[in-house]
Amino acid sequence: MDTSQPILLQLIRATLSTFPALQLAIQQGMGGNQAKEKEQWMANVIHDFILENKPNLVSTDEMTDYVAEILDNEFDTVVEDGSISAMSRNLGHLCRLDLDGRQDEMNQQLTILLAQKQNMQSIFPLQASTQTSPNISASNPTTSASLGRSRQQQQQSNDMEVENNPNTPDPDGWTVVNNRPSNNRKRQQ
């Protein structure tokens, strides 16, 4: 816990570090090589956005739109599961605590968020693109093996869907195009 930073900024950073959509986007390489720096920048601009609107609270809708725009622009990520609204409500609650000067409750929230961050890191270990995380296999080989199997099963299921329905529009009207050669095809030489 860095006590040189305002508690609200620390809470925003901790909130972003426990936001699954953002952490998965970073883990998948969205945001490029500087994704972690962008996450820190994102916390700073959200903090500034909140401070610019003090003493009024930023509405959940405004915060949701603001965060969604940052995710789209900086991480090429669109989140449609409602989790941005939930996170924005949480940020609104943290802002109210800050406005009311309820430091003890803010410190409690920070402790909770930091514990959740530890949990998130065990669930979604951040890996460099060329490294693997030794913590997964060393700490829980059963979980690692079952995650590997479920990912493999999901990939096989996705491959079968693409093979059975090539270039067909989904319910939203988007057409999925798969440019990978099928394993069944032989390359012509």
C-alpha cells in the first residue's frame, strides 16, 4: 500500500486490478506491450475525472461511458456483460466515502480490494507473452491440468463450430471469418 498516493487513487487502482474484463484484456495482450502502464494511466485519468466533478458525484452512467471509452480506445476491448456498470457503481460508492471523509471505511475497502487482487492473480495469472507462470503448475497441478483440458475442449468446440458454419452470420449480424487452414487440408506444393 503506497501511502504517498491519495487513498481514492489507491482504491481506483485496486478496483481496476480486480476488474476481470480489464485483467483478461491485459493478459491477452490487448493494449500492447505497455498495457500495465496503460492500466496505471487509466486509474489516474479516472481519478482526475472524479476530482474535476467534485463536489458532485459522477453518475454511474457517466462513469460507465467513460470507462467503456477508455477500454475501447486503449485496450481494443468492448465489454457487454454489465460489469463496467457494476464497477462504476463501486467507484461511486468509493467517491461517496471520500466526500464524506470516511477514511476508516476507505481503508477497509482498500484491504478488501487488495485481498481480491491476490485472488485474481491466482485465478488469472498475468504472463508475459514468452513466459509461463510457474505458480500455476507448482501450486496447484490439478487446477492447471483441468484448466488446460477445459481450454483444449473449448478450442475443439470452437473449431467444430467454425468448420460446421463457415462464414455464417451470428445473431447480431456479424460474420465470423476464419483464415486459418484446417488441419485436414494438405498444403499444395
